[in-house]
Amino acid sequence: MSVAEAAATAEVQEPGGKLRSSSPRHIPVVGVVTEDEEAQGAFKTMDLNRVISLLEETDKDDLDEKQLKSVKKLVQCYQNGLPLRDLAQIFKILNLCAEKIENQPHFIESAFNILKLCGLPFLKKKVSDEITYAEDTANSVALLGELMKIPNSELRIQICKCIVDFYHAEPPKKHITGYQQASSSYKIKMAEVGGLAKTMVQSLALLENQLVEKLWVLKALQHLSTSEVNCTLMMKAQAASGICAHLNDPDPSGQLLFRSSEILWNLLEKSPKEEIIQQLSNLECLLALKEVFKTLFMRGFSHYDRQLRNDILVITTIIAQNPGAPMIECGFTKDLILFATFNEVKSQNPLVKGLKLSNSYEDFELKKLLFNIIVILCKDLPTIQLLIDGKVTLALFTYVKKPEKNKIIEWSAAQYEELQLHAIATLSSVAPLLTEEYMLCQGNSRVLAFLEWCETEDSFFSHGNSFHGTGGRGNKFAQMRYSLRLLRAMVYLEDETINSDLCEKGTIQQLIGVFKNTISKSNDKEEAIILEIQSDILLILSGLCEHHIPRKEIFGTEGVDIILRVMKIDPTKLQTGLGYNVLLFSTLDSIWCCILGCYPSEDYFLEKEGIFLLLDLLALNQKKFCNLILGIMVEFCDNPKTTAHVNAWRGKKDQTAASLLIKLWRKEEKELGVKRDKHGMIIDTKKPLFTSFQEEQKIMPLPANCPTLAVMDVAENIRAKIYAVLGKLDFENLPGLSAEDFVTLCIIHRYLDFKIQATHKQRELANKSWENFLARTSNAKTLKKAKRLQEKAIESSRYSEHPPNAIFHRTDIKGLNTTVPSGRVVTVESTPSRLLGGPLADTDIALKKLPIRGGALQKVKAMKTVNESKKSVPT
């Protein structure tokens, strides 16, 4: 349908999905034509309402013969197509014939012949007919799905053929005078509006043991599922679970599996993916997928079978992303792990006995898909034991080695390289979960040896064709990148066994050497991948050296040199997007973790003008780096040699370090919305450091483990760090400051005083609250006044109007002169042991009647018994 016609169709569509007709009904009478006109394809005369009336009659003799004859005449009349204006009457006649089939089977042929007409083109006399008769057409097409309930194989197959013909429109056999064919997509659009896809899905339940009819329905659904509207309708009818559960049904032709998998693909692509995954995440569906995959894996040898096997595995991979899918319970996870590793680790399992993958494209794709699904499955912690049992770590490590010369392998060189990179990438996800297996496989030794091979200059030429091989064509940078990612994943576990083993094997020195080599090999073509490699090296070194002074000493001057080299990069490169920003962050992190705390390294860093480089970076005024750089400066200022370096630094226009820090303070306060006048002086003396964000922030309850807003304010903005650095410089004799700088310096100097100020305010409020409490307890008039104010506040907070016939219950107690919340439940604290004498006191107190006096209960010598005095005591 054209854009204009689609828009017009949308105009007459109602919220329920039905279309309303915009013109009155006409009695479809086909006019009388001459023999010449008939030869040209004109319609014969026929009153369809008369045919309907005849089919509705039930009490005349020889009625069946007349009815069948009239239907036969109708079929002959519309051999070249169905006019849209007659469609409602024709489908009503079809429905009447269908209703008679149960008691009069000879009407099957009539219904069958009318259904054959539905596959013919729909004809329009006017351009507006597609809109005018939209409701009739949609309802008529929807009737096809309802007719699937008739238990007749021929009719059901013919209905499916009609639907398939919607998607393969053919021109009329003859040109009909005064008519033209409706747009090619009109039938498809009307099928969507009529909800045909939903009823066709529901009809599958009627065809459990009728394979031929089921295959035709699946073929029709395969065509219908090419549209998003139909896929949504099918989803609501639970098509995904219904079709998937029967994937493994017997079918010698193989069409059932092919068409079902195609429909599942379309549903995943064209309807809400999460809902489809949820429908497929049940035991029945996964068992069916498992059996189909196993059959195709072990017995599928044709190109078609292998493609279908891979499609089933992709669908399974998508389902496995749902943590609630019972992949382990159905045994699918165990089988997938076996299939992924049987080539690398010998297994006696009969499922893989005698199996061998070829180097065909489909088997190569299968291997990559199996690696991929292991990464997804390992996110479910119960899978870990299955990964251990399946020796997944060992299988993946068979690829972490240099290529062996003269060894015959089943893969081509390009395929092996891609699988190698994929295996190492998979290890980066799996190995951190299986640390014991990693160490048993001597994982550190293997990775370091492989990394050493990556630096060699042997005759290895990588192809770099795959996703994982990007940037590594003709070199070993791709292998180096994924090896370092694996090392980074293991180091960041902070497992001391792994990290100590790495350090004992000389990892720190080796990585520094790798870093230096990448600098010498750097070129524009591989710039991005080299920057990533360098960033990962620095992150690994940071993870190894943090909190370990001996390792920082091993990092030593060689490590400091590579850091200083990175800090000298051209600032304009930070905007290129190639990865210089990440490299600089990694460098600053390594300063913090590999240099600070090790005095020889700190001194060497200062000697090589490292503080100057830090201040140069700070002067770039890039907010994302300022916080980290200032944190490093605070730590470095603990070294007494740092102050001289800070004071000696000069930036552009002879700017000093103190001037730069004060300028950053003013910029930060401006961004935070702190109130200052044009000279930088305090405006609000009560809230000298208050930001606009703090003023707008409402009081929010936070869990105990969350930092308060005050703590977050100190952590996130840089004012506290600037204060700390200037504090280490003693706030005195700072060169290169203007008058405005001195004003700001005074504010910075009093930063902590302004922050204690909030503490004083809280203390004053607490003291005032205590004074009010004392006044209420010592002065009756003050207590009564406070009580009246409390009652007034309570009353004003209540609703003034009450619902009719409502019973009002008072929640306070009259005559109670207290200003604390009170009710009819009283909490009684235990009497102090000093008054009762402790647990070993004379126990006769429990047998005596204690007098009621003011104050606490006390033990007395003489008292009246209950019988001697019967005075009532008010409670």
C-alpha cells in the first residue's frame, strides 16, 4: 500500500484494531454484459444477497441442490478476482457453507472452491475502495483463521495456501473492465488488522498428530512472522513456547524444524525480545532445543544441517542470557561444555565418541559460538562446578601457546588465529571464576611465555580478519592485547597467591620491557591498539604494586621513566579519541600505586621534574584529571623535597603553582554556585561554603553504609584537596598572587573553620533543645503552654471533615500534662538494682505488700497486709 493509502487506512482504524467502514453498504448486483464484454473479462449478473438468503433457508424440498448450484455459479462468476465491495457477502456465503459441513459433508467442495477464490487478487473499482471497505476486508480475512477449526484437512491446507498467496501476489488472469488490482500489500495489511496471525497460532493446538496440516500452518506463520505487528500478535498467543516445544516432533521431510526455527528467529527480531526469551525459558522448550541440537551435532553432515545446527545454538545462546532459564536442570549446559571442549580434552562420553569437526565454515562458526556461550553460561554461578568437571580452563589454555611448526591441525592458519584470540578472550571471563584450575594449569607461566613470544620477531604473519584480530594484521598486537586483558582480570582479583606467583616470575620487569618495546614499534596505523596495550600494562603494574613496598622498589627507576614518558605526551592528542585519555588515567593511577610510598622512587620522580609534569597537566584545566592529580599532589607533599619543586614551577605567563590552585578553587566554586561578590569575598557569612546544589537538596533518608552528603561534598569536589596542598605549603610566602588571589587564599585558609561551623550549629540546636526540656519540667506554666502549642499543632494537622457515619476515636488522654507523644501503652523501665539490692537481696520482698509512695520502690520494715487495708488506689 502506498504511503497515502497507509495513512488513510490509519485514519479509519479504531483503538481495538478494527476498521470502521466510511460509507453505507450497497447490494452487490453485477450488471448485465454483452458477449463481447464477457470475452474481455467482465462479471456476469448475480445477486449475492439472494444466494445468502437461499443458504439460510432450511425448510424447502430439494434445497441442497439449489444451494450448491448457486454457490457453483458464484465461483464461476468470480474466477478472475474478488471485488472489495463484494468481499463481505462472499465470505458470509463461505461461512454459511462451513456451518453446514458438519451435517452436510457435500458442502465441503463448495467451501473449498470459495477458498480457492481467496487466493485471487482483490479488485477495486475506485481508488477509495481500499479505505471504504477496509473493515469488511479485515473481518473477512480474519475469518480464515476461524475456519481452521473445521476438522477437514483439505480446507485447512487451502486456507494456508490462501495466506501464503498474500505474499506472492499475481496479476489477474484477465483484465476486468472498470476494475484494477488492489495494492500488493493490501491483503497483508488487512491480515495484520484482522489479527489473523493470532488465530493461526491457536490453530496449531488442533493439529497435534496431523503433520501435513501442521507443516502448512507453519509455512503460513513463517510468512506472517515477517511483520512486527504479526509477531506481536503471535507473541501474545504464546507462539514461541508452543512452536519450540514441538521442534523435535517426528518429521521425515525436515520442514518442521526449518520453518519453526525461522519463525523463532523472526519472533526474536521483530517482537519484544525479553518476552520471547521468557516464553522459551522453560524446561519443555529447552529439552526440545537440546535434543534437536544433539541430533544435528552428531548426525548432521549436510551443509543445510550444519547451518540449522548453528541457528539452534544462537537461539539457545539468546535464551541462556536469562538467569532464570533452567539450562543446568535440563542438562543442556553440561552437553554444551562437552561439545565445546571435546576437541581439546579427550573424553570417553559416547556423545562425542568418533566425532570430529572439519574446517568447513559452519564448523568453524560452531566452535566460536560454543566459546561464546561458555562466557554467557559462566555468569550463572552454579555452572562453575560443571566448568571444572568439563576441564574448560585446560581446554582453553591449549590455544595459549605459540604456533608449532610442522604440526598438522584441523584449522587453517587464519581460522586457528581467530580461535586462539577467541579462546584467550573467553579465558578472561572464565579464569577469574576458576582460580584453582588456573593455577593448576600453570596459567601465569603460560600467559607470560605467550606474551614473551608476542615480542619476538619470528616469521609469523597474522591475518587480523576477525573481530578479535582488529588492528593486528601482520603483527602480534592482537595476541598481546588479549593476553594482557587476561592478566589484568587475574590481577584485579587481588588474590595474593596469583599476584605473588606473577611477581616471582618477573612479571613487573617483563611488562616494563613490553611497554618500552611498544613505544619503539608505535605507528599511526596501530596507534589505537598500542595505546590500549600500554594502558593495560600500567593497570596490571598498579594492581601488583599497590600496598607492597618491595614490589614498588622492583618497579624502580625503569618504571618511573615510562610513566614520565607518557606524561610528556602532546596535550592535543587527548582530544583525538584514540585512547590517550585512558592511557593518562592509567598513568596517574600507576603514580599513586607504584611510586607513592617508596621514597627512592619518589625522589627519582622529583629529580626528573615529575611534579612539573603533574602541574603542567593540572594547568590544562581538564576537570576529569584535576581530582586525581590533586590527590597525588597531596600525597607527594608529605615528602619534604616536594615544596621546593611546587614553588619553582612556572606555567604560561609565568603563572605560579599557588596562583593555579587558587584559580582552580574559584572555578570550582563558580561551578558549584557558591555565593561570592565581584572581588571574591563571602556574601553569606552564615553559609560561607554552601553550594547551590546543597541548598536545593532535600533531606533524604540514607542507609547506614552510604556516605553522607557532607562526605560526598568533600570527596567529589576539589576544594578539600586544594586546601590540603596549600596547607602543606603553609599558606605563606606564596609567590605570584594578585589581590583577588589573596582574598580567595584567606577563604581557603579558613576552609576547615567554615566546615566546623556546621558542627557548632548542631551543638547549639542540641543545647537549645535541652534548655527547652528543662524549662518544661521545672515550670508548670511553661509546660502547659508547650502542651497547648502541641495540641494546636496536632489539631491543625487533622482533617477538618469526616466521612458520614464515621466513628471518631481520640488518640490522646485528657488531663495528661506531658509534651511527649503518649498513648494507652506505657513502657516501664526496670528498677535500678541499687534500690532492690541486686539479685541476691532478701527475697521476702516478693511476699510483702509494698506501700505506694512517691519515688522508687524501697524495702520497708513494717507494712499492712492486704486484708488489713481495703482502700482502693487509683491507677
